[in-house]
Amino acid sequence: MISARLFKLLLFFALGLIFLQLVSGVWLFVEKYGVTPDEVYLYFAGDEENFIVAKSFEGLLETAVPHFVAISATIFVYAHFLLFTQGISTRKKQLLIAGLFLSALADIFSPFGILYGYEFFAWIKVLAFLGFEILMGVLLYTLFSLYLLQKRA
């Protein structure tokens, strides 16, 4: 069994890394897609006036697959950190983990709907991304708070 001190140290460094990943994710989302659903739609569907080429199905798939693997692995790892901590109910843990997976899936796969002309999926993309970032922030806050509480005890 891993010692409590080593677990806390690993958790602290892992939280720092995921925080940097979240910050860079927001930065890249805004830089690449924009902020509004209209900007997101134009990025994927294309716009001749602004010389934006529509994305291809193959291109979206090449992006979706590694994101699906990386984000799933990230959630899996941090969910395990959450499951090993005390101070939050099992129900809340389950809701947080399910919300992370569902928002990630919606974020990753919504561009395929945009590609086929459904503007509604641009809204889903923006809301799913925001939801994912907020839920990861909640997860980080929860783990960090529990880490600090355990450190004092």
C-alpha cells in the first residue's frame, strides 16, 4: 500500500499539472475556435468570405480519437484520486465523474454534427467545453481542499 505522505505528494504534483492543462485548454479553445457558437460553427463548417476551409470527416476523426483517449485517461486517473479520498459522498463523486465523461464526449463528438450543417452542435460544443472545464475545476478544487484538510490532520 502506498504511504499517505507519498500519495499526498503525488496528488499535489498531479493537481498542478492538470491545472496547467486546463488553463492551456481554455487558451487554445479561444484562440482556435473563438468564444461564441457562431465562431465555433464557422471554424468547422467553413466560411468562403473569410477563407476558412470546412473541416473534413477524416480530419475530425484524426483529432477526436487522440482526444478521446487522452481525456478518458485523464478523467480515469483523477477519478481514482477522488475515489481514494474521504470527505465527499459517493453520490457526489459519481455525479462529478459521470458529468466529466458526458461533457467530454459531447465536446469531442459535437464537431461531427457541425460538419453536417447542424448549427445546434456549435452550442453543444461551447457548453460541453465550458461544462467540462468547470467540472474539472470542481474536481481540482475538491481534491486540493481534501488534500489540505488531510495535510492538517
